[in-house]
Amino acid sequence: MPQARLIAASSLYRSAALGHADQPKYVNAVAQVSTDLAPQALLAALLAIENTTAASALSATRRAPSISTCCSTTRKALAEAGLAVPHPRMHERAFVLAPLVEIAPACVIPGIGPAADWLARCADQPIVRIAAQ
């Protein structure tokens, strides 16, 4: 994406679909980028990338695996039509927290608290680091 500069990228992590044991495992990662794009424009750019992948047909199915998912933290919360930053349940999801804590160990989720503290509370959600960036 030419409008963004990669600052950091996590390792890849494999996790089961929450509440859906019959689905294939997901591969998850977190990236920190710098961009002048507005939040809605960034989301649109990320969705455009997702829609051009081979997974776009799978992504049309509810809860199907997808290539890119945007979960982000900022210094302040944001709520607009179709976009909530940070994601309202990111603190409950090891597949978000483990890669996030890898690249930003001191990250504090606005209105929630330290990401590392919440990761410890998600110990019942198996997640395995599969590759380093």
C-alpha cells in the first residue's frame, strides 16, 4: 500500500476459530504502519487488498478465514459508521493480543488497559507462534 509505511510486523501465529472448532485454523499477525490516510480510507485500502486475494471467496462466508483483518489501537478511541478503533473485543482475543504484545509490549488499549495484562487472561485460547518476521 503506497500510502503507508511499515513500522513493525509481528511473527505469524496459528489459532483456532473462536467458538468454531469445525473451521480451519487461522494465521494471524499484527502490523504497525504510519499513514496520513483517514481511518475510513485506511480500512477501505485494507479491504481492497483482502478482496483481491484468493481468500476473498472464503471471506464472503460469515466467520470464514480471511487474509487481512484490521484491529488497531490509537492514542484515542474512534467510533464511526462501520469502524470502531480499537475493536470493542480485541482485549478478549489472544489472536490479536499475542502478536500485538510482541511488537508493542507496553501497548495500552484505550479505555481497556495494558494489552499484556489482557493476554494473560486469554490463556485458555490456544495460539502458537509459527514464524518470526
